[in-house]
Amino acid sequence: KGTIAAAGAAEGEDGDSAGCEPRSIPTTMNEMLLRGCTLKNSNFIVGLVVYAGKATRIQMNATKTPLKVGSFDRFLNLQISLVILLQMAMCVFLAVMSYVWIVNQGQDHTYLALNYNVQGIYSNGFVQIVLNFFTFWILLSYLVPISLFVTLEIVKFWQGFIFINFDKMMKNPKTKEHAICRNSNLNEDLGRVEYIFSDKTGTLTSNEMQLRQISIKGAIYGDIGYRLEENPNDKELKALEGFDGNLARAARVMKGLPPVLDTAVHSGGSSRKIMAFHSSKPSVGTATDLGLLAENLESGWDATLGHHMTDFFTNLCLCHSLIIEDDGSYQGPSPDEVALVDAARQLGYEFRKRSQGKLTLNLLGKEVEYEILNVMEYSSDRGCMSVIARAPDGSVRLYCKGSDTKVMAKIRKGTNEKLLEETNQNLHTFACEGLRTLVLGTKLIPENEYVEWDRRYQEASCLFEGREDALDGLGLEIETDIELIGVTAIEDKLQQGVPAAIETLLDAGIRIWMITGDKQETAINIAVSCNLVKRVDSLMIINVGDADDPEARVAELMAGAESNIRAMYEKETGVAVHDLEEIPDTWQEGEFSVDGPTLNYVLASDKLKLSMAQVVARCSGVVISRSSPSQKAAVVSMMMEYEMSKAAGTSRGIRRWYRRYRRRLQGKMLSIGDGANDVAMIQTADVGIGIMGKEGRQATNSSDYAVSQFRFLVPLLLVHGNLAYYRLSRLIKYSFYKNITFAFIM
């Protein structure tokens, strides 16, 4: 028997067992089966329908999809209104003139019988004028091209669902997916794009993650030229040898000392003293103090590194939410996790099996089973994922993995300063190489401390209200005083043809922005790789860092960027300007980069927003890093409003409205992304493009057009967009010419 509570806690009791007390069983997202899910490794389930219809999360979080109108539809709305006004004016003029003629001359023509009050002839002048007005309205009705709207829709449908959907040049050779036109109203706008706002991961890159290097206790390991995916037959020590000889030697030392390896893998990692030691290269005396067998300096280093390797790869094998498919491959919500666990398996540290509450690992040939006590999924507030597990020897450890800014703040106070400096330098090095980074940390938890914390955690998980906040708070509480284990560096390769596509789009006069959540150094490196940033030395980087007065610092940096733009324009053209608005729109030689925290201060100030918009409007390439989904949409809105304000200038009234109207018909904003975090940006822009990638179809379902690779933007915009604009404009001109000519002849 069971009932479901409002906040998601199921009350269960065993009706067959006497004296069994009811207990609360929390139903969280981990127990939810969403549409499309496949249930595995379960003989039976007890199912509860907890949300249905409009109470589902997707329905409650769904925002109303904005109605996007094409440029020609806006143009026709005004033109048809003007034609109707012209027709009304002509009808009024002809009706009045007809009555004047009847009164002055028509009645003299007796054969017309205009002096008799018969049908259509009235003695009341006003009634006669009204009747004549409607008569001429019917005669001139052909002036309004009503058939144009039907013809336009048919042509747009053909352009979108025939020309675009079946274009072989936009067919993915691997997945066989064609481009998809989801909103043919915007066909002509594809040929009027001025700005492209693009996500990075999965949009410019292939979203195929591969482990390239690692950092353990401040030292970088991994041959950047050795690729695990290209050597699938290399396993364990052979793969370690190719990846890094030092790691292979340390692994051999550990395998040559079975008691030491058994102790490390059965206790969840190295001892507290070894794990806290700041380097993998201790002196012989220090190695002996740490309890390591050190016949000489080199063997002491290898033994220490072997223990730290165990800490590192045990963390990778436990701190994830992957499942194992029937073919042995890993599946999970994050491609980063799949890449890390897959690489660990090839290097000899294998996640072998997941059962109810337990994970089975094979670490350098030693098979061990860990009990998973608590799983704290990733949240933006905590910035990491954590797993609390009980090792075979009964000890309890927390394994944490997340972004560098969040996890580094959780590291134990008193950690060696040199280790922190080296790790931060490694993070910077990896970012400059365009690699994605995650920081790993581990913590030994005393049994009594864990029992008390788990009691409160279980109580919080059964709360009816404020459960998520309570669980996050307890997560932040336990994720403190963590020992720094290391850093992973993952490569996400550029998609095929991205540099050439960006080069072509830039040559077409289109400004391209890359907006990503990665580190600024990583984003800049990827921008250089794909030809978005060509002059790194002159790249304007806006980053307030830890400034005491960030608002003033941002204003200072933006003033410097304005000066740089003016100086660049004067150097290139020889014309001195005192205001950025004096620089023509066709000049786009600047390159600009800003990070998310700095962007917050910019978006909070109208003056800084205007300053940034003026600068970036003169830039061909812009890189925004560490940005949130709301910031992506805010940046698009900022540039749309700036272009409108610039077009309107200081004009007022109808003239201001008309200038803004004309600007709306001209340059368009296009956003392209592949994930749910890009939906807001896609819906805010004039044209939204979804990438059919590996992060689901939410971006595609919210877009106007969908393609499988970024390079397909070139034929979509420069071929289909321009041809659609040309063909539709000719159709509209022909239709108006035909109708007006026919109406005047009549």
C-alpha cells in the first residue's frame, strides 16, 4: 500500500507484517523515470505517478515560445496598410467627385436618368457619397494583393521544406541527418544576418571528449601526442606506458607490492598522511615517515606516486552517474564523465559493475566492491558532484569532482601553498591548450561524523518543503576541508570545417560571438583555433578578477577598450575620431573577450552596457566565457536594443518609429546552440538555429532551423538565405506591380 505526498515523499507500509512502522521513502530525480527512459538492471519496480499533465516539470518550466515574424511579413503589413489608405483616399475622392459631377453635369444627361430617385440614386447627398464610396471600393479592391499572402506562404513552404530539408550539402555523412526547417516564416531573414551568437561545446566542437593530460599533486602527466582512442588495443601498463612513463613505472611498483596495493584499494585510497602530502616526490626520509617502502629516492617517488594515482583514479571510478550497457560501453548524462571513466578503464582502473547501492571496481587487477552511501548530484550553487562511499575496509570517504573555481574553494585550509600555486598554474596551462578541466578532491570522514551528518541528510531528503535547499546546504557542509587530488584535462575537438566556415562568414561581413561557460583561457584558445580570433596580441580582454572596486575597474577597462578601438581605426584609416559612433559600421577590425563575472557588472549598468555595445559592434570576433544561460540571452537583447537605438538616433515621434522599423527589417541576430542552456538565447534572437548534437533535442525543438554541424551555416545563410530573400522580394514586387497596374487600368 502506498500514497504519495505533495513534496515527493512516498509513505510505505507492509500490510502483511504486523507491527511494521510506516517510513518515509524519498522520491527524488534519481528515482524518476521520465519519458523516453529505459529501465535496466531491475526485476520489478513499485511505480507511482507523481506528476502528470500540466503539473509536470517540463510543462511548469516551459515558457511561451515567442512568435517570430519575418522581415517581409513586417514589410507587407505596412505596405498593405498604406495601400488600403491609398485605396480609401481614392474612393473618397472619386465618391465626392462623382456626386459633384452628378449634381453639376450628370442630371443634364437625361438618358442617364440621374435626376430620378431610383435604385442607386438618392436625393440625400451624404447617402449618395457613401454609396459611391463602396462602389469604388469594390471596383478598386484589386489594388490590394490579397493573393500575395497565399502565394508567399506556398513559396516559403517550398523553400523551407523542399530546398532546405533536402539539401544534400547540409546532410551529415555520419548520422545521415538533413537540415530541418521548423519555421519557414524566417527564410528571408537567413540572408540578412549581421550577428551570430554561438555556443562552443557541441556547437563549434564535436562534443567528443578525450582525456589528454592529468595533474596529480601539482605535476602534469600525459603525452599530448599519445591518444588513447587511437590505440584501443593498449591496455593497463602498456596504455600507461604510452600515456606517461612515470605513471607506468609507479603502477609497476604498486603491482610489485601486493600488500601495499591491497591496502590502498581496499581502504578507498591512500592513508590520510600520504593523501595530504603535497608532492609525489618526497625525500627518502619523508617517504619512510609516510609509511612507504623506500629503498632509494626513485623507489620512494614511485611508491608515493602510485598511492596518489590510486586516489586519483579511484575518484574517477566512483564519482559519476554512469551505467554499463550490454556491450560494455558506458552511458551517462555527461560526455565528460564517459570520457574520464573510459580512459581510466584503458589505463587499468576499471569501473566494472553497478548494482543496488554498490559499485565494483578493478584497480590494477584487484577487484573491490564499494558501498555507495550518498550521491550529491551536481548543482550550480555547489559547482561539483560528490559521492560518499564505504570502502571494503569500512572507512568512509567523500569523492568530489567539479569546476576549478568551486572545488578549489573547498580545499583544506593549510594546504601547501606551493601545491596550490602549481595546480593553478596547471589549470592555466590546460586552459591555454584549449582543454576542459575538472578538479578532483577526496576526504576521509570519521564514522561518528558521518553518522550524524547522514541522519540530518536523510531527514532533509524527506522534507515536504525546501528539500533541495536543505540538501544543497548539507552538501556544502560536508564538502569542506577536502584534500586536493588532481586535475583532469579533456580535449573536445573542433567540428569538421569550423575554421573555414567562420572565415567565410567573417568575409561576408557577419560578426561572430562565441559564448561559453568554459574558462576564459580555454575559450580564447578555441577561438584562435577556429579563426575567430586572429590577433591574440591585440585582443581586448576585460576581466575584473579580484578588484576591490569592480564597478570602477570595469568602467576603466571599457574606457581603455574604447581608446583602443579609436586608435586602431585612426592607425588604419588616418582619420581621427572622438566618438565610436563616428566609425562606420563596415569597419570591424577589433577583437574582444569578457568573462561572466565581469559581464554581470556590465549588464547591471546602462552606461556600461552602451559602452560595451559600442565597442563590440566594431569587432569581428567576440569571446564571452564563464557565462550563464540568462547572460547569453541578455547579451543578445543588449545588441538588439543597441542597434535599434543607434538607428533611431535623436529623432522623436513617427520618425523615430519609422527608423526603428527600418532597422528591424535590415540586419538580423542569429543564435546557435545545441543544449538546453542555449534555449533562452535561441528564442531571444531573430533567428534561432539548433544543433542536432549529443545533448538532447531541447535546443532543436526550440529553434527555427536545425542543422547537425556548424559548417552547414554557410550554405544555409549564404545560399538558401540570399536566394530566399532575392526570390521573395521579386515575387512581392511583381505582385504589387500586377495588382496596381490592373486596378488602374480598370
